[in-house]
Amino acid sequence: MRQPTRTLWSLGIAVAIVVAASLASSVRADANLPRVVMTAEGIGPRQIEQRTGETVTHDYAQAWHDIAESLNSNRTDLLGEYLTGDCRKQLSQRIADQKRAGIRTEFVDNGHDVKAVFYSLDGGIMQLEDRAKLDTQVFDGQRTIYTGNSTHFYLVLMTPGADRWLIRSLQEVPEKAF
Amino acid sequence: MNRKTLSFGVLLTALSTYLWAQEPVLNAPGTVSAGQSVKLAAQGHGSATFYLVGPNRVVKRKISLGEEIEIAAEDLKIAGKYQAIACNGGNCGNTQFNVVASQPAQLIFFLHPSRVPVSSGNAVNATALVLDREKNMVLSPAKVNFKIDLPDGSSSTRTVPATRGIASFAMDSRSRQGKVQVTASIDDVSEPRVIQQVAAEACGLRMTASPAGRFVTFQTDPIRDCGGNPLPDGTIVSFTKTDSTGRSTVDSPIKKDRAVARFEVSGSAKVSVACGVVVGNELSLGGAQ
């Protein structure tokens, strides 16, 4: 019997991959990763294969875990291997600036509702819309200078690497852009 | 010190304390174009520490409240949400604004695959990313023109609206082999890419035999695809002989449109020819050919 999720993928209906639910084996190994729920309703011109969807979901969650760690500790080496190109360069620059200014940013990541909206025919580019619920605190030394909890909207470009999907562009956009 | 002076001093201290306790108020325009400077209004009194936290930059400096804060274009190159914070003592006020991409100034253009068989449906796909000069994705409506130059010298144009900064389309490869150039352009920016259309599978593969003593030479007719495009030199053609001793195969590359193989034949034998997934004719030897 086919699994329900597989059926949904093949029908091209809204697909939800819930890291915390459907990938139970991954959850134990990746308990520290933020929750990422991805749907692929209306994606084109190419459909996402189930395995690709699972990999993208995991790798996107891992990237956000790494971003939060590195911005909190001001360590570029924690940016990990799920970010590349300008995205990595920009975050590295921000971390260097934070370090110089003596500030740091702490995220409490309350999860990402991700919608895959574009997947090129050759499988080389995937575009995602992410509604990220983040509690953010900015510290200057020990002092909190900013606290905010809101939904952030990101337009994301991911490309496949040798064994993982990489975030190449992570652009925060106004809500109306979605 | 008389009472009046004392009262004035107390009032001044209270006022100073009140003003010091007020959190600074910042006002920013809702949206700023990437790479342009901006001025924020900072209400309050006295000095404060100003912070700008953006996607790629963090700025910290002293400001005087009540005066405008100028943020340099250099610090606003990357699109995204920027948090402006001003702290006066223990009190901080903040505002945020969006930096959005400016005008299209760059295209990242992918054309796949680099080699494609002729006459294949939707085999060529083009994807263009529309970026501003700072490499931000341009989300405002934009149309990308794709000019397609074919091997026979003809050309056509296709206009594709970009959605979320991406314009993409697929097209059939044409029937003639050769170079196809596709040039993506928007405003005065253009990016050309070239792919090679190559012959498809062989069509009507056929060979003839020329006996010479114990040996027979097998030679194909010129090998072309169904559109008449010659298959490239080096393409492998397989000749297979089956006789009483078993089966043997010779792989021979195409040279000048033809492939040739030579077998020693004693008794009756059958020889077939194939190229890729295409099977050609079969010849029977040692009896009627």
C-alpha cells in the first residue's frame, strides 16, 4: 500500500512534510533543529520528488539552526555548510560587524512555514517562501537593546550541492511580497 | 543659596531626570530603495547610542537626539528588514524599515542542457534571475526578453514575465543541428548563452557486405538522424556476428558518416548492426545474402 504522503506528492496536492511528525527517525537525531513545514502546492515548472522535499526541509532547518548559533555567538565558523554564495558572505559580514560593535543577536526560532514556489526544470534552482516565527533579542554586551517577536517573510533561493541543498539567497521581504 | 534658587535647581534636576528617562523615538520611511541613503528622525533630548541592524551590516554610533540620523547608502545595499535602535541610558526606542531591490541591473541566466538532441520536446529550458546592482532579487513586475538565434540564421523572441524575480520557460529543440544562442535581456542588460543541438538517434540504419576471401567487410550507409543531420564522428556503431561458434561484437566509431567492421566468416552466419537504441538491418552469410 502506498503511503499517504507519497500519494499526495504524486497528485501534486498540497504536501506537508513535518520534520517533527513524518520524519520521526530524523527528529531524534535532529532534536535541536527548528520546526520546518514545507508545502509544494502549485510549484512549477518541475514537481518536487518526495525525497528531494525531505532533504530540502531538513537542510533548510539545519541552515537556520546554524544561522541562529552563529549570530548568537558571533562565530562565522558556526555558519556551517548549508549556506553559500552571497547569503554566506552577508551573514559573515554581519557577524564581523556585530563582533566589532560588541552586540549579538539571539533568536528563539518558533518554526517556519515554507512554501516551495519554483523548481527549475533542470533541478538546479528552488525558490521558497518562508513565514518564520522568530523571537529576536539584540544585546549590547549584557544589556538588551531590542526585543521583538513577529513573523518574518523570507524569499529563499536554494541550489543543490554534492550531498545537500544550500541556501544561496535569503532575502527578507515585506509581507505583501508573498 | 536662597529658596528660589533651590527650587529652580530641583525643577531642573527633575526635568533632566524626566528627559533622561524618556525613551528615544525613531521615525523611518517604511520602504527604502537598496543602495540609497536615508534620514531617520530621532526625537528626544541629549545624546544616545544608535544601532542599525540589517541583513549584512551592523552600525553603532553616538547620536544627538532631536537631530536627523543619516544612514549611508553603503550600509543599505542589501534588501531586507532593518532595525534602527536608539538607547538613551537604559531606555531604548526602535523602528524598522524595509530596504527593497532597486531597478533591474543584472541577470543570472541558465540555459540547459549544453548539448541537446534535435527535435526534442521541451528539451531546452531557460531560467533568468532578475537582480539589481547589489544582487538583490527584483520583485517588482518585470519582463525578460529571450532572443533565440537558430543555426539557420533565423531568430525569434519570447517575452516572459518574471515572478518573484524569476523568468523561466522551456522550448523544443529545433530540427537542424548546430549552435543555438539564447540571449536574455531586460532594459539595457543582456546575457547570451549558447547550447549545441546535436543529431538525434540514427534513422534507417543500414549496412552492406563486401566479401574478400575468408573475410567480409561490413560498411554502413551514411548514418543520419531522421532530420538528415549526420551523427558526429566517434559515435559508436556495434556490429554483431552470430554463427556456429557463438557471438562476437565489434564496436566501431563513425568516421566521415560511416562505420566499418570486418569479420572472418566460415560457414553460415548472421550479422546485425546497431547504433545506440537503433537496430539496423541484418545480413545472412554463407547462403543467400
